[in-house]
Amino acid sequence: MKTQVVGGSSAVHEAASLLQKGEVVALPTETVYGLAAKALDPAACAKIFEAKERPLSDPLIIHIPDIDWLDRLAKSSTLAKRLAQTFWPGPLTVVVERKDCVPDLVTAGQETVAIRMSAHPLFAKVLNTLGEPVAAPSANRFGRISPTTAHHVLEELGGRIPLILDGGPCAHGIESTIVLVVDDKLQILRPGPVTKEHLSGFAEILECESDILSPGRLKSHYAPQTPLEVHPSSTLKSWPRSHRKTGLLSWQHPLPGFQAVEILTASGNAAEAASRLYGAMRALDAAGMDLIVAEEPPDSGLGAAISDRLRKAAAR
């Protein structure tokens, strides 16, 4: 299969047409690029799992064209609606009790479904043209670094999918926040651009573990091929020289003793660091290092989401 990379509004109808025919298409979102198929078509969604080599036990996020679809796919939740009205379109996914129209394949057989509404204008145009929701996990092979440019998608899925809609680099650069709605409380299943601080004004945040299956909750995920370790900055300042070629993923400042260095944010801005995270990981992965070491980010606000991705990348 030849994978076509197309850009701009003129390609929206081509992408929507392929989706309508039951194909998969890579689309830009404000978080990372997603691999989309019609959410209510199990045969189409099966192509997502095939292209990504994704286990069927890992549920998919449904992306909706407008907020009215929340009531069509999920059972009523006042708290979920309040979150949707505040944060949609945007990088927040809500996990709520599903209705029967949602295929078991999408939810991994659970009675909950993950739903969000993307803020990317090209993604929105495709869904409005299609007129129905799509399921769209990240457009990469399972467990690998998520793609934040069309070129990243081509590296991951070239020859496996028919079309990539090029919408430029993703603004946030990490996946959406996922929250489980439990009556009038919330549980953060995956940290992301909508932070705990943003959510705490809406409901009590539960700190206990949940057995709900949710995208991005596997221990090992978002991983480069090169082994990666996470260390505090105090350790990295005196990193021992060795025969191993070691690359550094630095939060803010370059440090001596490393053969390749990627800095996430010279200004210390967490949003900039998040937007650069996966691209920097890919650059170090391609640099021929024996090891990548990452500096621990601040573990609050958006730093908590970046820390989550680094821990999972290191778990391999």
C-alpha cells in the first residue's frame, strides 16, 4: 500500500471519503496525530488495531464532531457535561458509562467509553464532513513514541495506511488528559494538558487506583527503541563517563559528558517542553546512542504529564 501525505483544507474531503468507505486515515489533533476510523463501525476500527499492532485489550478514544454526540454515546452525567462545556473542544477525554450503540471493540468489552472533542481545525472539518464520530488513538505503532508531525506518522505507518492529512506540528505535543467520571467525583487516569489544578475546581479528585482500562495506562508506553532512564538533575550533573554513547534529554540546560543533547525548554516553560517532548525523544533515538537519560521534570501542573510519559518510556 502506498501512503499519501496531503495537506490543507482541500484534502479534507479526500480524508472524509476514505473514512466513509471504512478505511483508516491519520489526522492531526492539537495533542498528537491520531489514526482514525468510523467509531461505530467495528470492521473499520479493526483496521486501527491491525495497522498499529495494538492489542484488542486496549480501548480506543472516540472523537466527536459536536457536543451533542456525548448524550448519543454515553449515559447522562451532569459532571461530564460540565467538563465538556468548559474544556471542549480541547485536550480532555472523559470516561463515562456507554450506551449500547458503542461497539465492544472500541471499549475493550467494558461498560465505559472514552470520549473527547478535538480543537484542531482540520480534524474538526473532517468530522463535520463525515458527520459522525471517529475512534482515533495515536498514529504510531503500539508502544512507540507518539507522532507530533505528519513525517513521524509516515515513519511509523508508511505502507500500512492510505492517507496522512498533514496539519503541521501538534500544538500540545502530548496526549489528552483522561478522567474517569465517578458520580460527582473525578479520577485522573492519564495526566495531560488539562491538569489536576484545572480539574480540582469541578469535583473532588480521587487518588485511589482504578481497574478501568484506558488508553495510555500500560506500564510501558511512548517508548524509543533506545533504552531510556529518568534521573534527577543532581545525578546528571555528575554523570560518569563511560564507553557507552549516552544522549541527554534535558529539561532546560545543557550538561557536559553526553554525546547528544536535546533541550525541552530553554525558558523553563512546561507547555514548550511538552510540545517538544516526543520530537526530542525521536531525535535522540535516531542519534545512534546506547542509552538516553532524561532529566526529571517538575512534578506539578503540566510537568506531571511529562513525567508520566517519561516513566512509561523508561519502563521498557
